[in-house]
Amino acid sequence: MAGVTSDRQAGDREAGDPQPVFVPAHTGRRLDFLGVTHRLTSEQSEGSIYIFESAFEPGTGNRLHVHSREDEIAYVLEGALEVRLPDRSAVLEAGGVGRLPKNLPHAIRNPLTTPSRYLFLAVPGGLDRWFDALAAANDDGSLDEALYRKLSRDFGIGWLE
């Protein structure tokens, strides 16, 4: 903008500025019963994004659901991902990317006869807290369908089937 000056030089950081985060390979909390590994948590990104790796065995996935808080971006690392929407389905192969805006009902699954791996981004962050709540309830033995649905509602996820 014309007429705007600043004493800051390119690259200068001030207290309170977002800080860079570097996550080493092969790290992150693994939630085995969900097949999810946290790669960059909401806390690490100051709430801006959550990145997780997920693996689906052949023919497995999740039911039709909708997120009211975050967009999801899926990147297929290995294998394929079938995305079912209300009006159509799409299959992404390794290297493919799909964006699922919030409030769009969708289901995802591995359509292959071999395991598949994915990298998901949830924007803004927060979805990791749902995974952590499910893991804690599973670990203490309290997770049942009713609690699963309650925790989902608490985190803005509605199950449609």
C-alpha cells in the first residue's frame, strides 16, 4: 500500500507472531484402533490446521457423515480412495487430491483388495481432539455407539447412516 511504512525487515519476527513448526518423519501419536497418526496437531498449528495419516484395509472406510466445522483435504499416498457424495462417487488413485468442504455429506473407503494410505488435512484444526476423545474412551473401556455419537456431535460431526 502506498504511504505505509514499517520498521520491520523481511524475516523479522515479533513476539506473538506464528512460529514455524517442523515435524520429523516417523513421529506423531498413533491411535491404533482408529488407524490414525497425528502428523501436525491443532495445538502445533495454533488451531489453523490438523494433518493426519490414515490407513484403510481393503474394503474398509467410514459411513456417510458431515463435518460442520472443518473442510477436509485428502491426499492418496498409496492405493486408492473412494469418496461417496450424495449425488456421485469419485475414486482417487495414488497422488490424487480431493477437497471436501464442511457441510458436505460424504463417506470414504478403500475400494481395493490391498491396503491404502492417506494424508488428510482438516482446516481449521480441531478434528484431532475428536480422535483423542475417542481414543481415551476406547482406552478406558467406555466407548460404545452412544458415546461415539455424542462425542461426534460435540465435535460437529453428524452421522447420516
